[in-house]
Amino acid sequence: MIIGHQKQWQFLENLFQSKRIPHALLFCGPEKLGKRTIALEFVKLICGKDILEREHPDFILVEPEQKEIQISQIRELSWRLALKPYSSPFKIAVINKAHCLNPEAQNSLLKTLEEPKGNAILILITSLPEALFPTIRSRCEIIKFYPVKNSEIEKFLRAQKTVPEKWQEIISLASGRPGLVMDLLQTPQAIDNQKKIRNSFIKIIQSDLFLRFQYAKTLSADSENLKNALEIWMSLLRDALISKIKGKAGLGNYSATKLIEAIRKIQTTNFLISTTNVNPKLALEVLLMEL
């Protein structure tokens, strides 16, 4: 089910109806917005619903293996895309978390984008488009996704047969990310985890360097939790920035300018941790010193 993103979906439908679907599309925006869901819905629109219900020769889904997308995966993808469609009008591939493409895989993908063969469509999904080669981005139709309005999420929740007791809290914690809404609905303890991370962040930015470094050591020990924490921090700061712009209470003594700078620093740290061999503990210590 698609929650929000009506403009993006209307644009995709228009591409389909006008038969002007580009060879490559790049879906970009923060994590948990529903980009993958919309990509799969678009695949079904193009090739029919049954294409995702089983192992289909005309559909390829590429995802990271051991934190990276390897060149061998892209070589196999390119080979399969060059074949004639079996029963669908197109061969269609979705590369999820495209920012995990290592440099060799990106170079291999670039050759496919430069010399497209046959009836093939490629959809790249990423929260870190800057991690992709500029030459890859330039060869894709870029579709940007943004946080969904709370009213859209509320409409979705109210349409459920059973409205969760904490639906207002879920909306607040989700910060416009439908994917996170689904996570919170399916895993109730995730609500407490989100609140814990938010409260810890608010506490730590008011603490001295010793406590900040202790926190960095603990958080960096779990890479998956670290990435989740950075996303939550950015959401919290974005909410604070919106409140500040509206003239409401923000986050402590943070000005709008300082909030923007803090968001950018977290984005940079997230990018480095996700795409390079930087020491996560050191990167987090530097970030917490600057916040």
C-alpha cells in the first residue's frame, strides 16, 4: 500500500500511460519513506501483478550482500537485462540501497547505463545519492521523495480495521516516514526503542565530552543500531527545525541555523560510515564534539 507521495506516483503513472518510461530511474530520499514499495508497485503497473508473486524471469531484485553490492551481482544483472523479455513487455530490475554498490560494481553498472540493450528498465533506490558516481546519476531520471504529511499517515491508520492505541505516538515518532510507521505497527517494542534513542540524544547533546565519548563507544559497537540512531537524530532535528520556523519551541538553545548545520553534519557522518572504511567510533566522537 502506498502512503502519501501522490505527486511522485502520478508522475510515474504518466510515464507509463505515455509510454515514455526512461531506461533508468533513481528514487532518492531518506530511509523508510516507502521508495521500495513504490518501486515494486511501479513494476506491477508495468508488467502485471503476478511478476512479484513468484520467481519471475523478467524481474530482478538486487540487494546488498554483506553490506555491499558486488560487481558479480551487477554482471549477472546486465546479462539478464540483455535477454529478451519472457512474458512481460520489459525486463525490469530494482537495485535496493544502491549506495551500497562498491566502486567496481558502479563502474560495471555505468557500462549498462551507457549502452542499454533491449526492452529493459532499471530502478535504483537510495537514501544517499551522493554515494553514486555523478555519471550514474546523470543517466537516470531522478525522482525525489520527501517525508509524508502527518495527515496522510493518520488517514492510513484510521483506515485500518484495528487502530492502535498509540497511533498518535506512532505518527509523532515516524516523522513522516511510512516505512517506519509499518515497523512500529509490527514491532511494538520498537516504539520504546525509538523513544529511548531520542531521549538519549537530547540528554547527550547537553552533556560533557566524557559522557559523549562514552556514548559514542557504546553506540558504535552495533552498526545497525548506529545507522538507526543517526536516522532518528536527523528526524528529531528536522522536527525541531520545523517547530523553530513556525515560531514554536525548538530544541534547547539551538537556533535554526545551528539545527541546519547539525543535520548536515549527521548526514555527512552517516554517508562516511555507510560508504567508506572510516572508524565508526572516531566518526561518531567527532560528530558529537561538533553538535
